Amino acid sequence: MSSILASVDQRTQLVGENRLELLMFKLGTRHVFAINVFKVKEVITVPRVSQMPGSHKNLKGVTNYRGSSIPIIDLRQSIKMPALKGDAAKKQHVNVIITEYNRSVQGFLIGDVLNIVNTSWSNIQPPPSTIGKANYLTAITQIDVNGKSELVEIIDVEKVLAEIIDYDIQISEEALDHNVVEHLKGQTVLIVDDSGTARKQIRDTLAQLGINVLEENDGLKALKRLRQWADDGKKVTDEILMMFTDAEMPEMDGYRLTAEVREDPRMSDLFIALNTSLSGSFNEAMVKKVGCNRFISKFQPDLLVDVVQERMREILDN
């Protein structure tokens, strides 16, 4: 099964072109789910798992993966799908997706893996507002599966992990430059991320510094907001101190968003930080390519503070 991802390193050219590849799978029912291939390290059959008494109910245990112990999470249970019974329950877990999110590696128990599809972020839509905020989706799309158009639900893995891992938003005293922090009070920052969990983490961190937050859940909405300010004759850098953007979002990804901002002389000097659960040298290279000012792997409160202080220092020095 791992061969399905053998050429993942050859797919990096998709990023920056507002395209992505989705790994599609099932969770024991006919519904089709997906996550971005760039979050996936490997797909394996269910390994031997050692249970951990007293652990979170969605954590099925740990397994040895390439010399390290990693947690194995029941994805179906995590997104609160009804429990399967009888023979269906016995067959619901046949594979594990090994992923890397927020600088950590974990495995998710899933059912059958379907295939990998190449699509455009413009074809990815936010989940309908009618399903409420309690859902575990960042987006939906229509994909051809075996000659039939299927609704594919893209899972908000960051929300799943946040319910298992207690993310600390506390800012360490060592990270604070009090001469700069005083000037941050009342400043406004734009956060662009399709995960409500990720937006909340940034919002709660920056609120400790007295920073106001504007939010958008996809890159296209953010670009329209910035362009509207410019069309109204407003200077974008007067409206916001800076922008934090995720890499992967419906409609328009963070790389394309950054490139569009840099190409518009009315807003090209906006300070942009890419804040993503994707990590590694690849993202650092993409940051340079599209023109981001900083790259941060989620979730690191002290680094978020470091970035806004850096931006504030630039303004104070000028």
C-alpha cells in the first residue's frame, strides 16, 4: 500500500499552482473522505498496537514506526461517526494513514484506500454552513470515483488532534520584548485558515498581547478583503499589521494568495507569515519562491509572538 505514495516527492510542483492531490479513503461506510497527500508519509496495513490505559478514548494505542513510538488514532470515532456493528465493525479498520501534522507523526485507523486525485483548490469548497460548527470538515468537493461523481469530505485533522492533545497557548516570558509589546496593543492582524481550531489557537495567543483579529477561512475571501480596502483607497498596511495564512485552503491556497498580494503594488509590502501544519525544508523553499516574510510550523505560541514583534520592530525602526 505504501507504493501509492511512492512519487509524492515528485508532486511538489503542484504547490504554488493552486493545485493539490487528495488521498481518498473510506471509514467503513460508503462515504468518501480525504486528506491532502502532502500531510501523508505512508499508508500501511494495521500494525500491532499497544494499548495505553487511561489515554484518550480516541487513542487506540501506540505502535513502533520506523524506530519511533507513534500514537494510533481511530479516525472514525474521532469525527463522531456512529459505531459500526457486527461484521462491518470487524472490517472497518484495514489500513493506517501515517501523517505528519504540527511537527508530530501519528497514524489514523481507516478503512479502504481508494486512490489519489489531482485537483484544483478552486474546486474545493468550504463545508455548507447548514452543518453547523460541530463538524470535523475543512472542505468538500466533487470527485469522479470509479466513473461516478462522489461528494468527498476533507477532514479537519487539526481539530481531531486538538481534542486529543492539549495545546498550550501560554506565551513564555522569555519570548516577550516588552518595549515592543506595548506598541502591539490595539493592532489588528488578519488570520487566514480553513481550520476553525487553528484560527482559535492564533486568536487566543495574540489576544494576550491586546491584538485584534480579523478572520477568513479561505485564501480567495482574504484576497477579496484586501483588494476591497485597496479599491476604497485605503492603505492595506494601515488596516492590518500583518497577515498569517495557512498553506492549504479551499478556493485559493496560501501560496497563491501570497503571490497575488505580491503582484499588486497597492499591497505588495504587506508582511505575510505562512503558518502551516506542513513542515520541512520544502515549505521554507516555497516561502522564498512566493515571497512570504516568515514560515512557522503550527502550533508554536512563542514563534507567533516573535513574528508579530518582528513586524512591529520594522515599523518602529522606520
